[in-house]
Amino acid sequence: MAGFWDFLKGFLPDSFIKVINDNRKIIVKDTEITVGNKTINDPETLSKFFNAIANFKESESFPFQIIHQDLFKDYVDYENVSIQEKQSLSLLKENLSSEEIECILMARRVHLAFNKNDKDLAKNLLEQLEKNYPSKGKKVFNLIHAGYFDELIIPMISICKAQYSTNSVEKFREFYNDILKFFPTAIFVSNNVDEESIKKEILKRLRLKRIPFIKIHSIGQINVEKVEKVISSLKEEKKGKFSITDNRFVTPSGMSAQVLIISIVKNFT
Amino acid sequence: MSEDDPILVFDESSKAKIIKLLGFKEEDSLLIDEEGLVQTNQQYEPVSAKDFGGVLKGSKIVIKKDQLELARYFASK
């Protein structure tokens, strides 16, 4: 911050600097600078301001960010995610590659948009996440959105550290990659998954020795109905092998949602 | 990093001026500095004037106008 004020000192009026304290967005145009409801268009002040920016072209570092208007909201959102998730990101950065962290940050941002009930932005960000990380973006988001990231994945870092003193990073990466490939205790039902696939995924998990439960997460009435049909058919086929806890709720955006828990009574062979 | 840090924001109408102030110019649609070096993002991909999304503080990282660039920036901090 000091660097930025040093940059402004001397040529911007005090009244303008006071406004900057409350408005971090300084809009720079060819013939004016605007902060909040204050605009400077005095040519002499503008010239000093632009010269001050130009002075940094030789230096190795900048005291401020200069970003395109279209990226401003993205910047603020990523900054918020980084601040809110500072502790967990710091742990993850010690254990995962930069590419994984980028994917997690983007997925956290989608989660933030959903929590804020900004449906259009969330949908758009989710599409971008899937485009940038086709094999894992949606999975990472699902794990974050369902709470598994904070409840299971991040605590696993400490467990790996305690268990494997020399290669804990490698072991955690193995665990993380395995989770992204196949998550035994959860299934996420999306719009492009049909009933047959849901059933197949449940049966695959029911065959796992010692698996205590399977949580099926679905959002949207159509997805909830798909799960209902599959469970109804499985109840007939696997009578007495599991019990069901059906938790229904409405998301902040008003959509029907369900977390259906299949508790295993007896393992299948 | 502070959430109070001011941010200079430009739009398409002032992009050319910002590019010039930063000491860049356009050559074969790419951004080059005064030494003639093509500007690259964190992934060492050339950045064109059309895609120019700004310069981030610290080590003066040039970014494309794409939110992934910001995810990369915050991931690397």
C-alpha cells in the first residue's frame, strides 16, 4: 500500500486521495481519472499521473495492479477466495502443484458464486472451469460444494505428514489423485448422468469391502427423481442389504436438493 | 496482499494508452517491450495487444484478459 501512496503523493489532490481510501477502483481513461463519484480531468494533473505510470516501465516491479475493466470483478473475487481460504490454500500449496491450486481456486470461486446465489455467474464460471480442466474441474467443484474438501481432503494433509515423514507430499498427491478418479463414499448426480450410470456407480461402491456408507448428492428436481427411481429399483434387488436416509432441502437458489445416504448393512461379494 | 489495495482499471477505449505508458508497442499483433522482447504471461505464452488484460504488481506479470490468468496469479502468491 505504501508504494501506491508514494506513487500518488504530490500530484493528486488530497480530497481525491481520501476518496481512494473508500474506493479501490481507479478508472483510468485517456482524458480523465475517476474514483467513486470524483473525476479528475485537469490536463496538468493527468499528465503528471500518466508520467508517473510511465516511470515504472524501466523498473522491475509495480506498486499497483493495472487490469482491464472486464477482469475487475474476477480479480476481487479471487482475492476474496484467497483471503478466506488463506490457511487451507497455504497447506495445499505445500502439497499440490500450481496447476492443481489454480483449479481449486477456480472451483472455490464457483462455490462462492453459488453461495451468493449469483446463478448466472456460477453457471458461467462452472462452464469455464470444465473447459479449463475437463477431466477434473467439475469433480473438484463437487468435492468443495459438498463439503468434502474441507472435511476430508485438507485434514488428510496432516494425516499424511504424520504417517509418512519422508514422502508425505507424494502420498497426499496419490490420495488426491485417487479421490479425483474415484470417490468411494460419494456420488454426484449431474444433469448429464442417466439412471443407468447412477445405478452402476452405486453397485460399484456396494462391492467395496468395509465401505460404511455412500452419499448421493443431487441438485434439481430432475436429478432427485432419477435417484428416487434408481433407489426404488435397488431396494427390490438388494433387499435388506442397506438402509436409506433421505435428506431433502432447498438450495439458497431455490432448487430442490437431496443428500441420500445409503448405509451398508452387509457387504456384497 | 490486501483487499484494500487500489487497482487501476482501464477499458478498451484507454487500452492503447496504457500499453504505451507501460513501454510496450504492438508488432505483428504481439506486445513487445522497448528491447523488442515479446511479452509473455506466467505460462510464457505470448500476449497480443488484443488479449492484453493488464499488468500485475510485484514482478510486473503481463496477463491476458482471461480469469484463468488471475487464478494462476493467486495460486502462485
